[in-house]
Amino acid sequence: MKKVLGCIAAAVTLVALSGCTTYDKAESYVTKPVVKDVKKGMTRDQVRQIAGAPSTEITMVHARGTCQTYVIGERDGKPQTYFVSYNDVGRVMNYGFQSCKDYDTDPQAAQ
């Protein structure tokens, strides 16, 4: 019985520790200035001062305004991206963990 409990305890410990690696990766992205400090309503210049130059910038097709993509790291050999979108007057409208291409999708396409 003690061997069974020992095996269960070891399995639980391994599962718990494997979750730490995933958490550490996500935690490292939260500390990036573009993620931590950019807020809605900021100007394009304020964002550039905080986050530096974006990797790409597009004029959105399905939404109004422009969008900048930042590469904030790499995971499993793929770039991890974060977008910042701006309205027509150059103020931050939205932001999140995806590329501008993924953000600017056709809302009718899912129907």
C-alpha cells in the first residue's frame, strides 16, 4: 500500500512540476514592456517609446485603423506575437496575444 501511495505522490509531483514550465513561459511574456505597459488610448508615439519598433505594421481590412505586430519571444520554434491596433486618430484601440493578421479577420467568415 505504501508503494502505491508513493507512486501516486510521485506522479502528482511530476504533473505539478510540468505545469511550472508552461507557467514560467507565459510569465516571461507578461513582463515584456509592450504587454505590461501599453494601455488603450495611448498614442502611437507613446507605444513606440515603451515597446520600440514593431516587427510589422498593416492597414486593417476588416477593422478600421492600423495594427502593429511585435515578436515577444519564441515557443516551440514559433514566434510568439502580440498586436497593438490603432484607431483612425492613432490611439490604441486593442491589443493581445496574436498577430495583426489573426486579429484582422472577417467577422462573417465564421458563419
